[in-house]
Amino acid sequence: MFLPTHKNDPELYPYRRGLYFAFFNALNWQVATGTPTVLFMAYLGADSFQTGLVYGWTLLLTPVQVLATVLLPRLGFKRLTMAGWGARSWFLLVPLVLALLARQGTAPWMISAMVAAMFFYSLSRSVGAAAITTWLQGLVPEPVRGRYWSTDQIMGGIASVGTLVLCAICFTWLPQAWAFFVLYAFSIAGAWQALRCLRSLPDIERPTVMGLAKICTDTPRHLFAPGAFRPYLWLAVLFYVVTTPLVPFGAYYLKTVAGFSPASIMGYTVVQYAGVIGGNWFMRSRIDRTGAKPFFRIMFGLFAVVAAGWLVCLRWLPVMPWVMPGLYFFLGAGTGMFTAANASYLAKILPVAERALPVAVHGALGYFTGGLAPVAWGLLLKGGGPVPSLNLGAFQWFFGVTLAGAVALVLLVSQLEEKDGHVDPLLEGGWLFRPFRVVGTLINLARPPRSAEPKD
């Protein structure tokens, strides 16, 4: 059993509430920042730009984390985390109320309210995320830190799959307005429980000096200086730009144009997570022998297959229900494999003593540009007819550009340098799975002192 108890894991047991936080937190963000919110925007009648903006807020606002670090010496890690995480759940009351009101019909102001609410949700979440990763890294002792973060990923993964199944059930058995109401209520409950778990954890000592000067002086060097890191950094930026819009606009098309039910779309999302598991299962026993480059080629090739498959479906609509599960599986496999291969490759090309800043720059730039992509495509994909609608010609060009980008990524892999053999993990745990943990690495430059271990 992976849950720590006094008997099976006494070393990890005092920090179990942090693991419970990972579980309840996933119940929240899977609804608030994922496909259910894309479907809710389509239900309200949002156009592609408004939908892309809501989906992109989470990524576009990640740099706020860096600015929020200036509050750490005054507030400390725990208070800053609690402030951000506590505020975000209040903004989910907006879609909760909108779901109730939408039973009597939708109105344009509802879309504007949703765009604003999700902006402030992502903003407050970014403020809280400025402290949480470093707080937990400093709280959990080093001998069990790797086991802690691995368990954290398991808890979040189980909650994510369970949430997606619940979404499919709600869309199958409830009217859409009530289904969205139940899901946002569920998301708020998850946020509240996550906050309770955080409240029970002790703080660590506040940092006294922040490393912002180091960030400002060293970042340009990492962006433009010759070496193994620079080509991979810009390859990763291209990857995020090419792949990030696939999820929101795929779901938006299936709901608004193809007429697929929300339950079917959530079922495809479950298949996507199965692809994440399958891709990592295939890679995990091989990557230490072969290195990351062969898997980069495979995963970029999978994205090319996904784009080509969509183009086929758009030309021959009857094949879409049969092809779509495979495309979602390949999408998940490619995404999941990139996450793990990315961590492995960065660990090989960056010296241990200098990893924190370039890793954070890599994540921040990649996620920020990835957040810009759905906003820009949302403008280009706006249809001229009744909203919600898509410009179907531009939508085919979207997948044509995605296919070209995936092929370019496959070709660019040959320019990467890599030594064969095993490499230790980049950092304990799977923090690269979520953008807030990536940018949170910047806060490690503050080098906060370790506090005493908490008493249970």
C-alpha cells in the first residue's frame, strides 16, 4: 500500500498530510484548468479565442510566481501558500453560480465573467505556488524525499483519473447545466480539503535574501550562450508551442462542431491518461540504456501521427469515432514520455551545482510560450457564423502546422548532444508534470535554511 502509516512507512508518516494535499488538489485542478472548463466555455457559447484564453491563463501567469517570491521574507512559505491557495477556491464560485443560471439560458456576460474568474483563479494559484514546492522540499527530510514525491505523483494521478471518470458519469446521467454545477462544487470541495491538509503542516524558516539578482544576470547567458542547453531549450519551446493547443481545440471542435457528447469527450481524456501510463511504462525500462534522444524521436513522431490523424478525420468524418480513441492515446503517450525524457536529458546536460536556474528558465519559458499558443490560435480559428463555431479551413491549417512542427522536432533531435548511460533524477519527484512546480524551482535560489523535522 502506497499510503504511509506508522507501521509500513514510519519515516514518511509525519508528512502524510502533504500527500493528501496532492490528492485533493488534483480533484480541483482537473476540473478548473482542464477539459471540463473547456466544455463549459463551449456550453456558454464562447468562441475559440475566449476558450483559448481561459485555457492559457494557467500557463501565461506562471511568471507571477517569480514576482511573488519577494513576499517570502515577510510572510514565510506557509502563509504565502495558504493565501494563494485559499483565494483560488473563491473564484470557482463564479462558474458554480453560472452553471445554475445557465439552466434558464446563457448570456454573453457569462463568458466574460468566466474569463475574468479564471484569470484571478490562475493568478492566486500562481501566488500560492511561489512557495509550496520549496516549502515541501525543505520540510521533508532528504532520505525520504524521493519516496515522498513519487507517492505525491501516484496520489495526484489516482485523483485525476477518478475525477475524469466522475466527469464522464455526470455528463452521462445529468443535464449539462447540473453536471457542470456538480463538477465545480466537487472542485471547490477538493480545494477546501487541500487547504485543510496544508494548514496542518508546519512552516520552515523564512528566507532572508532572495536570489533575484542572480536570475537577472544569469538568465540571458542560459538563453543565448553556446552549449548543449541552448538548442534543447528552444527545441522545448517549439514543442510546447506545437502541442499545447491540441487539447483545448480538439475538445472544443468535438463539442461545438462534431456534436460529440461531453461524456464521450471525457472518455477520450481518460484514454489520454491511459496513454500517459502506457508511454512511460514502455520507456521506463529502456531510457537508461538508450538515452532520451530515441524517445524524443518516437514522441515527436506520435504527435505527427496525431496531427495527420486529425486531418484524415476532418476530411472523412465517418471515421472520426473510430480513430479518435487512438489519437488521444498517442497524445497522452507523447506528452507523458516527454515529461520523463525531459527530466532525464536535462540532468545529463546541466551540472548539478548550476541546475536550479536553467531548469526553471526552461520550464518558465516553455510553459509561457505554450500558453500564448492557444490564445493566438484562438484568434485565427474564430468562425464567422453563430458562436460557438470554428473556421474549419483554419482548423485544418492548424493541424497542418502542427504536423509540420512535429516533423521539424523529429529532425532537430539529431542536433542534441547526449551521453549514453544512466543518470540520477533531476530532482526528487515528478515536479515537471505541472508548470507551477517548474517555476517554483526558482525559489530554491533563496536557499532557505532547513528547520527541524515536524512532530507528528
